[in-house]
Amino acid sequence: MQKHREIVLIIILSCAMLSCLAEVAVTQNVSVTDYTVPASSSHSLFIDPNYNMTIVADNVIVNKGSIGMVYNSFYESLPLGYSIDATGSGSFEKFAADPGIYKYRNRYSTNAVARFKKYVFKDLFGAVKFGGQFNNKGYDYPATNITVGVGYGRFINATPLRKAVRMEDFLLKENVISDHLPKETMLQLGNIIERQSEYEDNYGETYQKNWFDDMEDAMRKSGLLKKDSIGAIGILRMQEVLIKERIFDRFYGWEVTIGTKIDLTLPQKEQKRPKPSLDISARYSRPINWAIQWNERLSINSPLSNDFGTLYNMNIASDLAYELSNRINFVVRHFISSDKYSQDSNSIISSSLGLSFIYFLENQVNLVVTEQLEKSTGTNLSTNFVVSLNYRIF
């Protein structure tokens, strides 16, 4: 009971921290929902390495290491969209099988989901989702599935506009501009920032000059540049925001999808193939203000058989990211699931809560401090405190 109180207390303190630390937003001439573009995209790849060796009196007591990977890709346009979310992890450990005899234990796992959708009328779309997972402990084959269905909704990646707002704040503090830029100028800056890869393709390694020149020209036309150019300090601040800083992706929108899920391959030999199932999913994203991003994901699955509605899998994933400063982010992640696999068993409820401080160091390296709490039906509360270095490839 005491541990449950601790979880509730942590959640309350986290919410209180967000309420106390959230600043009253400086009045902007543009809001996140003003950013509507025909196509938006986002790509990221993170790697987390870890190694631990302990030697006592010439004896290696601990010798183990691990590596984790997270890849996310998103693309949305008027006619179609896709997203890919993949995670992978691997570890090795040297252990004493018998006195003086050492062996290695290797483990690895991967999980990936790819979604494709084709819009047929406004925000109505047809969707196909492929899922797969595998690990070398308990799996004979990869477990794969396909879901075909229809949905409604759309997402916009407004991260370029968030970068434009951050850049505007810096330029105001440095007295490069005299006031907040007009909405039209901010949207134009967001569009230019969005086209970074286009500038790289056209101008090669020196693309930044042309990229910054076009942004400077947009600000000049607003009439709010104090001088004829943004100057060296302006260039420095723009590079800091657009090249060096890590800014959390800003999405807004929602979608609901309903479809039929079919297992293609099963993880164990001689495993009985389950019936196709009804799959319902919903996603919602909204920046609460320029510093806070809120995301929700719901998934419900039940077999299309006599057990429909009585056997099920349901989960809700929530995360809230708050930028405390241009170098420190606070992230709260919560996941809860309810599963009932057979008529003879009770439902199993699992919940996890993660609280992370992410400190941007340099050269795409982050220091991540995380407290993780997990609880499932019939198990004790487990806690895990981790400090790690996180490297963003792109």
C-alpha cells in the first residue's frame, strides 16, 4: 500500500512541477494550428550504449554491455502518409558457469510497426499496418501481422514552426528584431525551415548560406529588422536553434482507424493460429503551448469469434514533454494495458510510469536521467533508476 502511495505522490508532484514551471507564454502572432502545409515529415534515430566492467583482485566480477536503438519516421501529405516506429536492443554478459569457467550470454530483441495510408476523400483514408517482433529468448520465428482497415483524421508536423518561434525569441532578446514577426512571416520561416533537405540537395555543403539568406529576406520584408541584416549574432542564434539544438517534435491532429488484424507468422512452433481480430486504434497529439507537447495513443483488439468482447487486449500510451529550457527537457511517459487471453483466466493489468530529465550536452549527445516504476497484476512494484548517454544519429 505504501508503494502505491509513492506512485500517486510521484504523479502528483510531476503534475505540480509542470504547473509551477510552465511559463505564461509570451504573446505570439502565430499559433501551432496556423501551420498547414501540403506535406510534412520527421525522422530520428537514437542509440543508447552501455558497458559495465568490475574487477576485484584480478578477477572480472562483472563484464556486460548493452545497446538500444529507437527509430521513428513520419510523412504526411494530401494524398498519402506513412510512419515507421522501430526499437531494438541487444546485450551480452560474461558470467561464471562454474568456478573458473566463464561463458557468454547474448540476448537481442526487436519490434517494428509500419503504417501506410491513402486518402480517398478529404481526411478519410484506407490503411495498411504491418507489425513484427522477435527476440532470441522464447521465439522460434518472428511474429508478424497485418491490419487492413479504414480511418479518418490527419496529423501535421509543426516542428519547423516551433523552431521559427524559438529563433524569433532569441532574435528579440538580441535586439535583432524590434517586435514579434507577423503571422505571415512566421509561417514563411517555418516553410523555409521545413525545406532544409531541399536546400542541401540544391547547394551542397554550403547550403546554410542560401538557407539563412532566404530567412533573412523574409524577416527584412516584415520591416522589423533593426538593421539591414541579421548580423553575426543573428546567424549564431539561428545556427544554435536550427543546427545544434534538439527540439522535440511538435505534432497536432488526431485519427481513428478500424480494421481487421491477421497474424502472418507465429513465434512458436506448433502454435495454433488465432482467429482474425477486430483492431481499433486512435491517436491524438496537441502542443499545449510552445513548450509542452501532449500525445495519446489507444489500441483495442478482440478476436472475431465467439470470444469477441470477452477476450481482448487494450492499451493506452501517454506522454508529456516539457521544455524547461533550451537545454533541459522533462518527459513523463505512462503506459497501461489490460489483457484477457482465455475464458479461464482473469484479466491482467500492467502499468508503467517513467519520469525523465533530458539534458542536452553537445554534438547531439544527451544525458538522460530516468526513474521507471512498473506494476502488474499479481506482482510487486518494481522501480528502476537509470542514468545514460543518448546519441542522436539524425
